Amino acid sequence: MNYPEFFDEVETIKLQDGLANILGAFEDGIIEFTYKEVVKSAGHSCPTVAGAYLLVKEGLKELYKDEIAKRGEIAVYFKEDLQDGVAGVISNVVSQITGATDKSGFKGLNGKFARHSLMEFNNNINSSIKLIRTDTNKSVELIYNPNTILPHKNMSVLMQKVMGSVATKDEKVLFGQLWQERVEQILLNPKMVITIL
């Protein structure tokens, strides 16, 4: 399976999942997510998927500092409705990493490890996302702005050709390369695109 090399350069996200530990899925419940794994699940790599990954990575660093983040113990709030813009795409990535879901998630074992009702939409926040530790109630809000890293000047023309099915094979390859170059710059420069409130 071939993919852009920078996928392997992106910092991973490590969490401890009590449910995974109890059920013997991973030793001590330690789970490590890579950007490549998130891309496989999403089916593509784009500024939105990259932004969702960074929001979780940077948010968990702020919430847990030197502790390991606890998967399944993180509530997530969105300002937008699930149907708005890219909120659904972002929430899918966030759910994959944190375990949080709205109503569809795991109902728990004997009253523990429930994952449902940890994600809410249409919240009165002034950020892209709000993460809350359910054990301490400590929270962090983050804003993601990919417009600080602009696409290549040829992207617009190439996109029109690709979407219009008139691009040559070389133009299609170049479009994909330029697209991923921007994603790479976003992922490797989180301080340029993420603001912690």
C-alpha cells in the first residue's frame, strides 16, 4: 500500500482505554492512533481530516499535560449541528480517537465504560470544538483555521479539470500531490492552524 511519506512523520496520539484493558484487547489498554489509520477510516486525507486529528491531539495535550489521556472519558462539544458543513467528518475522526459518540455508542458494562452521550452538537461555544475530561471537568476549547496555510496557486485550475473529467493523467497526479503537500504543511505545523483558548 503506497501513501505519502509524511503520514508516518505525524505525531501519534496515545491513550489508555479502560474498556480495552478489561476486555484484553490491548495490554494495559494502551492504544496509539496514527494519522494513517485515521485516513484509512475516513477514506481520504484532506485539510478537514487533518484538522480533526490536530484538534484532538493538541486538545488532549492541553487537558492531560504529562498524563496519558483516558479514552472513553472525554466529552466533546461542537458549535455546529451534525448536518452542518464538515462537522460530521470532524466528529467521525474525533469519535474514532476518543471513543465519544452522541447516541450510537457503546452503552457500557455494568454501568461503566459507556461511550454514548459523550458528544453533543449545537452548543453555545465560540470555538471549533470543546473537549472536557469527565473525571475532573477540566475543559479546553480550540479553533482550527486551515486558511493560514493556503493551497498551491495551481490547485483551483487543476481541481476544475479533475472534477470536469478533462484532466490528463499527469494533471491528476499533480493535483493529488499538491493537495497532500498542503495537508502535510497543516499537520506538521499545528501552531499555525490551531489556537487554544
